Amino acid sequence: MRPPHAHVSRMEASAGSEGRAFRGHRRLASWRRLSYGLYLEDGQPYALVDQLRAWSLVLPARAAFTHLTAAEVRGWWLPQTIPHPVFAALRQGDPFPHRAGLYVSRHPSRVPSERVSNVRLTTPPETMLAAARDLGVLDLVLMGDSALRLGHCTIDELVETAAQRRRGAPMLRRIIGLLDKRSESPWESVMRVLHLAADIPIEPQHEVLDHWGRFVARGDLWIVGTNRLHEFDGGVHREPDIQRRDLTRDRRLIEANWQRFGFTKAQLMNEGASIIASTDRLLGRSWDPERLRRWNALIANSMFGRPGRARALCHWRSAR
């Protein structure tokens, strides 16, 4: 028997296997509206995959979630969070659902996909290609480093995908040479790109040895040819146990005649000039403003910069 005051459409048969998603119309307080004619059972927190299973009720069976949506499900590092729609890829000719909050890209043929957590996602290289249509170099390096680190794809697979004549392919080709699976955090990736933009020779995850060849420390970035390490310092490094280990490590580096320079998020974003100038002095080279200009342009054209965010949001809103 239907509960009182509930209007249930004939689409109720499309409800998800777990009964937490519903396509149709309900007026009960126990259901939360996700979009027009699409509801989630209310009263408990939902993971992204729960929402995507609900969105699957209004999409063709072979549709795949892509772009930032697929990257988040896979657990990749993401650029600075901004409001964005749910991204899905469809083949041209498939029924086109019009729903607020859903961004659909259509393709001449089905894009490569696979099932993850019981939802269909585009493959990792295809996800990177989709994101390259809208995001900047910094954003894509974070995602690409994470995908490589997790073993979700290889450089060769990215090269193969980037060789296609499709939107996003030129940007994907541009960033492949900047990727490095050795990165251990998103802000370490950001720091590495700063150094590459400024033509600073670096080696990630460098092992420092003392005069007797004994291991001292492993640093985020070694300025090649010097005795200096550049590292990212996140908030976790101020926790008592970690701070105690860091201080012990710093003393070992000093005893081995090495310098350690730590940088925060704010310094990487706002103090690029001082970081580059200090390293120029270390390397014995003169100041070149072009190096700073390249770094500032990368920030501006990414989700970390206002122009990059505005461009992406404008595109997504106009398409919707």
C-alpha cells in the first residue's frame, strides 16, 4: 500500500537496487530532492557514489561519469574545490536528459569506460582528457600525478589518448611531460611545477646521505647541484608527534651540511617571486622576470586563480 500523501509516478520501478534513490515524484519529507523528478532517501549522509547511482536513473545504461566527477570517485587529488555539476559522457543520439546540476558531453562513439563502486566511469586517460577541456595546467598536474601514483594509468596510456584529434588533447599533451608519480601530496606537485616554470633544476624525492653514505633524509625536491631541499609544510607538520620527528630530521640535515626550506600553501601561491629569487641567488644566476610571469600565469589560468575559476564556471553554466 502506498503511504498517505505520497504521489508515486509509474517510474518508481526505476529505483536503485538499494532503494535509496528514486525517479519520479514524491512529496514525503523522508525523500530529498536531488533534481527534477529525482530523489534520495533523506535522513542520512550520502557519498558521491550514492548520488551518482541516483543520477544513473535518468541516464542511458551506457552513459559514463567523467571529468571531475570520475576523478573524485577514484580518489584522485583535485584542484581547488569550486561548485561544479555532475559530469557525464553520452554517445550522440542517446536520449538527452535535461536536469539542473548535470553536465552532459556527447561523443560520436562511446568513450572508454568501466564500472567502479557500482557506477560507470570513463577510464582514467579518458577522464584526464575530459578534464583537460576546462582545467588549467596546475589542476591537471595534480590529477595526473595522483592517477599515476595510484597506478590507475600510465604515461604511455595518456600519450595514446592525447594523440586523438579531440577537444582537450592539446592541453593533455602539454602537461604529460610535467607529471611525476613520485609526488606524495597535491601541494608537493604544485611546488614542483613552480620550480619547473622557473627553470630550476630539481630532483623529486631525493635521498640525502651523510659523509659515510648513511641515510639522513628524503626530501620533496632537491635543487640539483646544491645542498638545499625545498619541501611543502602542511598543517599536519604542526602536530606534536610529527613536529618532534621533523625537528630531529632537521638536526640530522644540519649535521650533514644540508639546508631545508619549507613552504606553506600561502607562500607557494603568493610568494613565488621570493622563492624564485632566493633560488636564483643559490644557483648564481641573475633575476629574470619571465620566470615569475610564467608561474603567475599558471596560477591565474587554474582553479587556484580567479580567471581560471570564472572561465570554467561560465562554460559549465552556459552549457547547462
